[in-house]
Amino acid sequence: MKVTILGARGSVPTDGDNMRVFGGATSCIMVEADGSVIFLDAGTGMMRAPDIHPPHATILLTHPHIDHLIGLPFFPYLYQSGTVIDIYAGTKEGLDARAQIDSFLSPPRWPCTIDEYPAKAICHTIAAPFEVDNVKVSFMDSNHPGGSTIFRLDHGGTSLVYATDYEHTDEKDEQLIRFSQDADLLLYDGQYTEEEADEKRGFGHSTAQHGVMIMERCNARLLRLIHHHPIHTDADLLRMEDMVRDDNISFARQGEIICLQK
């Protein structure tokens, strides 16, 4: 699997000379595996999807909070006639996958619906593990206001877990550790410092230090911290990274490519 970090910022897009190293685009991860093209979330990083013109692409949406959905109307593949885009999401706040998309892509919030784009978009509400071509997709509920979904992708003996928008608790941690067992790559919500996490309990996010603990206990090979706080500058993130970094642990950088091999 080839994993490209298209966006790793959380809550709101950011910009500025002090946010160039880690980037300001919100959550979007592109995964390529034997011709399959899968996007984890549809934040503003989705606008940077490479010009590969696939006939089929898949979006796995963790939840419909605006920072994870705001890149969808600018998704280049939506403008390609003949392209099929499958969008998978769990029910959130009583809304199925289609209703979540329609609540955003419709007047007055947006001038057109997803059906008016040249590509054909098909929405699927997930209820059981499924496959995208030859990639196995499994999932669990996260701990986040309004709900969110943690995804695991397995392909050809390699695996990744995408655990964004996650607030740690003892019970949920045990479930996540089992779910992430022996993953090659753990993408984990490290939005807050330990001090910020204490102040913002209930906001639905975690810390780098807790991500390291999850990594060690689930025996993950690589850890990338994601969903960077919008007020954290490059200097802040580099300082936080120095506290936890080793050869296998770092804060995700926009544009970073990670190749997972058996």
C-alpha cells in the first residue's frame, strides 16, 4: 500500500509561513493498492488529489464534521465524466451516508447537489466489514461528539489504522488496541498537548503521548500523529515531535508518502 498524506490539519484549514512544514490542509489520506484508490476523509487535502484519472475511487468518511468534508465539492475526480466514486460512512446523528452528503452539498450551503457533478457518486451506509476491490475494510466506533468511525485497511499482508477524532478512555483504548493489533501504520489523533487535553475533555481528541502508548500496546510498526491543532505552528509541532519521535514515530507532514510492504 502506498499512503499519501494530503492533509493532516484538524478542525479548520490554516495558512501562514509558520505552518509550512506540516501543512494547513484538513484531513485527507490517499491510499493506493494494486489499482485501488481510497481516500480517508474529504478535508481540504482532497483538493490536492493527484491527476491520475482513475475510473473508480472510494471515499471512507469518518464523520460529517465540516473539516472532514469541506474538500469534497472541490474533489478533482468529481469533475470527470465516467468516473464512479463510492462514498462509505456510518450513520451519524440519525443520518445515513447519503443524508450526510446531502446536508452539506445542497442549497443554501452549496449551489448544487452531488448528483449534479459529472462523475457518478454512490453513497453506502456501512454496517459490516466490506471490501474495496482486494482491500479489506473493517471499522469500529470512535469516541467523539456526534460519533466518528475508525477504519482499518488490510491488503496483501499489510495494514493501516486511521484513528482520527478520537478521545481516549480506558475502555475505548482496549478496543482500539485489539482493533489495531500488529498494524503496519497507525494514523492517530494527536491534536492536543497533555495540558490542552486536560482543559478540553469532551472535545473528542487525544495526544501524541497517548498515541505512543497505543502504538506500543498494539505492536504497530509505524506511528504518524495527525489532526494537528490549528493553532499549533511548525515550531510547536517540532517541539512536540521531539518529545516522542524515534525512527518510527513522527507528526504527519502534508505531502508525505509512506510505502507499506510485507
